[in-house]
Amino acid sequence: MSKPFTIFIVDDHESILTSVSSALNDESYRTLTFSSAEALREGLRSEIPDLILLDIRMPGIDGLEALREMKALFPNLTVILMS
């Protein structure tokens, strides 16, 4: 049996995290949610996902800054920015 495709979802709105995660889980994707770019940093220390869905507008570190930081560390990481 193959490992499920893992998607990290990053958004500061709980309702977005819940709805996107639920929809992807219904399609048999494994999801982990993060409410900030800082929380995503911690998550990337223990696991590298197949895909990251990253909100552009967040308090603190915004999505564009987080993208630059992630790409410097993990250049092959696939990221989709959402707003």
C-alpha cells in the first residue's frame, strides 16, 4: 500500500483550515493544518509534505515571506499560494 499524499494547509482562519482539510480528507489526502507561518516552520522540522497550500495574507510572517524562506531551505517544495 502506498503512502498517502500529504498536504500542509496554512491559513489564519480556522474555518478555511477546517473546510479545505475536510474536502481533501474526503478525497483520501492526508492533511495537517497550521494557523501561521511560524507554526508551519515547526511542522517542517518534522516532516516535508508533498504540497503546501499557503495563504498569502496572514498576520506576522505573510505567505510571500514564508514562501521565500521555505524555497531557500527546500527548493523542490511544491507550494500553491491562496488568498
